[in-house]
Amino acid sequence: MKALLFLLSSIYLTFPVSCRPVENRNADKSGLEETKTMNTASFIEQNRVQIKELVRFSWNKPEGLLMIKTGEPLTSLLYSEQQAPEAVIAAYRFRISESGNKIVVLSNDPLYTSDYSSSLDFLAYDIANKMARKTSVPMSDSRVEKSEIVDFLLGNNNNLYLLERLLTKERTTINRLRHIEAGGKIIWEIEAKVGTENPGQNGLLFGKCRALLKEMKDTVFLQTETSAKTFVLKIDSNTGKTEEWLSVDNIVPKIFIDDDLNLHYVTFIKEANNRAYISYDPDKGKKEIRYAGAEAYALLGFPAALDIHNNIYCAEGLSISCLSPELLVKWIFSANNIILDSGSLFTSHFIEAGKSLVIYRWQADGSLAETINVPLDLPDLKLGKLSGLVNSGDFVIETYQGEVKGLWKYTTKSKTLDKLPETSGVNRFYLQPAATWQIDRAGNLFIPVSSAEGFHIVKVSIAPEK
């Protein structure tokens, strides 16, 4: 757990500067320049970041989401192995539409509910019109003992694609893809046993289906893999007819398809002993390989998204990094928590060397309003984070001294830090890990945060370098 503390930093940015190639496995084989990191203050002083609440879905209301709790912590924090992890709100999965104008949230993930017989509920939200609607998908299937929601995609006309992995009562595992109308009616469904390795059979799924990649016109693209290869399937959105489109001669974590139907993916190339970002034009048969420099190498282990400029985004812990197509690190955004309160939004940044917590307050329009420095002069301090607010509006700060968790009240008027009284009413907030964050075509981040009030989606916009 301690190794994960470095992830719980705040916001910082990187700019390219000249540097010789590094002579190790992370060396930049293509001669790209290395980068150095600017500190948090420098990033914020440039006013390149805007953070604001986009939408809030209330719990357990007709227009909201079902609150589901789990015993697993949402974020990677230190805690004693003798202590049972506290019950926290489950991590909710959501997706941004290709247009960037709609959001769809999975309301009752069977991973947490263990309910495989009732309907599966999605909540779709129109950002421009600020309207939400529900889609209920029938789940009843006498064959099925267990269902895993692998992926989902919001398509044209508010239709939904749902990719599932089903375990039958006969212990057979099945890939199933369904195309669903906004009202919940099934347009078509196709399925095949997981492990089927017969790419020559058009019209069927095969291998182990991993992700729904994109919808373009009347085609949806799906990523699947066999024991040695990764494939992209083309599926007719009207009929469900399936055919193999392209393949990669190894297993890759995620394939991205741009608007010109070019493929982009990250892979490890043994001959170079390095990670590489590969772009492939299937019409011309042209492949471009860019090797990772020292800073990009670790980040490329977690590819998450691609924008319209072919910048690649990587997600790890509580951080999202943006890399140019040439694998220069453009910026890295991190936050160890996000708190929302009556028109204000707060993010926090722990400075381990200085034993202090920096809290940034953002206005409703997303602009920075205030920077608050909270000294944390505590022995053996490993971590500090903004955890929530007490009824008075003062901050609740969570610390770890060694592996001992502590809760403190920071009174903003007197600027004093005291032990949080056990009788205090605390409105706590839970920031989900970056693997659940979403990135739209323009490179905006959409970050999920849960509280007692509801499920919040926070939008982070980062302006390009001037």
C-alpha cells in the first residue's frame, strides 16, 4: 500500500526541454526529447485548469441512481491490516458518447449487487438539455448463473450496446453483445463461447471480448483476443453481422480507432526492450512506431483514451496523463480527493516533504478562487488528504501516521487543526480511481465522485499551452 502513496499528489504539468536520450530500456529510440516536471503552483498560476461540477444524480430517487455500498475502499490508502475496511459507496461506471454531449451511467452493476435476474438499469444524461432518462435492459436468462458487464457504449439515436460475459449453470462462459433501443427493447443479440478461436467463422463473436471501441455510421467496432492475438471485429449495427477486420500479433491492453479508421495502440516490443505507441493505416498498410522515453515508459502501461488530435491518455491510481502522438508528456492531472459544497469545489494536494496540505477552492464557473495551506506537523506523517466537511463548513482532513488513520477538523476562520470530535456530523466524499474516469474527444476529463447526497460528475478542462 505504501508504494501507492506517490499517486496521491495534486495537479502538475510537464513541458518538453532538450535532453540527451537515456541509455536504458526506457531510452527514446526515436530521438524524442525528454521532459521535466513543473510544480503544482506553476501549473495553477497559468490559469490553464478549470474544474466544475457537471451533474449530480441523487441517490434512490426516480431521476437518480441506486446507492450501492461495498466493503472495498475506492482509493488506495494506507490502513492497518488488522482493521476491516470501511463500507464505502461502490465505484460506478459511466461512458461519454462519441459526440461528447451525453453520459450514460450503469446504475446497478451485478459486480456489487450479485443480482443476475432483475433488469439492468442505465441512466442517460443529455448534457446540453440537462435531462436524464432511464433504460432498463432485461437480464432474466434461465441459463445464466452469473453476469459480468464487460463494457457498454452509447450509440446513435440513444441506442445502447452492451457487452457481457455470462457464466452458465453448466459452467460455460459466453460472450454476449446486445444492441438495445433507448426504451430497453432488444434490437439484436449475438453470442459465442469464450475461448472460441475460429476467426474464419463470420457472423460470430470469438476469443475473449474485451471492449467496445467505437461506433461509426452503421458499424460498431469490438476488441477481442485469442491466446496469442488481438482482433478488431466489425459488427453491422442494424443486423449484428460480425466479421474480422484487423488483427495484432500479440495481446495489447486497448486499441483506439480514430475518425479516419486508423488504429493506435501501445505494445511492448521485445527486440527493442521498450514500450511503443503504434499507429497503423490499414488502407495504405503503413505502420508508424514511436518508442517510449524514460518518462512516458511507465505511463504507457495504462492506456485509457485517444482524442481527436491523437493525443493518448493514460490512467493510473488517481492520475491521468496526456501524451502527444510523439510521446512527449504534455501534462499529468492528479487529485487525492474532490469535495463539493454549495457552489464551491475543493481539491487537495499533499506535500510530504513540507508536511502540509494545499487545498484549492474552485468557483462554480470552474476558475480558481483561493489557495489554502494547512500545516500538518505530525510525527511519522505519510499522507494527508481532504476527506469532507463538517456541518459548519470547516474541513475534515484524513491523515496516516505510519499506518494509523486519523481524522482532524481544520477550522478555516481560526486556522487551527484539532482532533475531530466523534460526535461531529461529516459529509464525506469518495473520489473514484482514474481507471473509471472518462475523456472526451476534446480531451476534457470527467471524474466521478460520490457523497451522501449523490453521484457527482466533475468536468476538468485543461487549456493548451500558450
